[in-house]
Amino acid sequence: MQNFTAFTKEEKGLINVLKTQVVITIDKKINPNYVKIKDNYTAIWDTGATNTVISEKLAQKLNLTPIGKANVSTAGGIIEVNKYVLGLKLPNNLKIKNVLVTAGKLNDTDFLIGMDIINLGDFSVTNLNGKTTFSFRYPSCETIDYVLQARELKYKNLRKQLKQMENQIKKGGKCPCGSGRKFRYCHGKNQIKQIKEELEKVKI
Amino acid sequence: MNSEDKNYKYFKKEENNLKKKYPKEFVVICDKKIVFHDKDLNKTIEFARQLEAGKYIIQKCETNEANNIQMFHTRVRF
């Protein structure tokens, strides 16, 4: 696996909004009139946003220079809004340079981190034991497939079951059904056949 | 009308031609002229750094209309 940078945010309970802090980095040649306000800004990670958004008010306060316009779909149709270029430092010093951010009206956050950034890496939200763990790494380096994981687990368990039955047959013990016959000639034969069929189905 | 608006007006007017000429590329428009084009945003920004801020725009000649429109399904208003 290639090298990557990552951050993980663990919460005490379940959370319904994925929030982190971000630091912005400004290239003075692109934004010569930039005014620093503070070090950290709030960002909500939003898989429903195609692009990263900066609060319109914040962009004005920072005195950013527009670098073009973006087409945005709204309830009232498609509108054109300003876009800016800046760098973002995510938690754990995970740096992403030259992000095109779109200006929009945001109430409860300074930034929305959209799919343009999420698509650069691997993004996961897990909720084991009622505790949300949100993790992101950059760049993307592995596919996480829960269906594949379930198949692998099933395959492993069936192999274990098969080995146990084969050992039982080798020992020449009686069938646990109480028929008095050897396991090999009673239920064993059918059960081994069934497990082998199941194994064929989940074979990866 | 400021330089950004003038350059953007030029982009909208020429958009269809630019999409044919520079498909999926970023273009730098300065004084209503294409002064740079590349598929890589970082290279495009590196070029734009030499120009006077506010006098140019960077636009992508996106040929897939669906990719050209940003969508926000939750908390943002415009």
C-alpha cells in the first residue's frame, strides 16, 4: 500500500453531522487583498454537495479575489456564483492545495467540504458500539467493500466448519442424531456436501 | 463592468467553441483572450499566478453538462 496522510475523529456517541476544523492557506499572488481573520474555521463534510463551498460572508470578510464563476443548481434554476482558489489544511495537517471553492450562503458553518475533496481520498463513517468514528485519508489507496468482507467471513467460517466435520469423520465417531450409526454414513455425508456447495457459492 | 465580469461574458459567448477547442481543459482568460489552457488545475493556477489578480478568470471547458452544474442537496442556499 502506498503512503498516505489521514485523520480520524472519534466521538463519544453517535453524531449526525460530520464537523472538523480547517485552516486556510492563501497564495498572495492569487488573493493579494486577503485579510486574515482567525486561524481555524468550521467545516461540515457533506456528501450531498458536489463541490466545496465557502460562506459568502466569510469570502467577503477575507477579501478574496474571485477567480471565475460556477453554475449552481437551485430551486429557482441555475445561477452563477463566484468561485475562489485557496488551500485547505484538514485535521492532522492534511494539506490540499489549490481548491476551487464556490461562494454560497451558509448558516451554521464556514465551509462545506464537498465531493470534490472527498473524492480525492478514502472516507469512512463507522458506528461500532454506538460511537461514531469518522476517518479520511489522502490519497485514496484501497477499496473498502462490506459485501466482499461479509463473503470472506462466511467463506472462512464454512472452511472451519468443514474441517471440524472432516475431523469428526476421521475419528469414526457416532452421529449426534442418536441413530447409532457412524457420522460418516448418517448426517455427515449430507452435511459435508451442503457445506461444499455453500463454499462454491461464496468462493472469491 | 469589472475585468472578471468582462472575461466571464467572453467565456459565456464563446463557451461552445471553447468546449470544442479545449475539451475538459481549464482555460485562463485575460483581456477576453485565452492566454493558457491545460487539463491540470495546478499547472493552470501556476500560470495564473504570473498575472495580475482580478484581471483574469479560470474556467473549465466541461463537455459533460452534468459535471458543469454544481448541486447541493442539504444546507446551502444561493
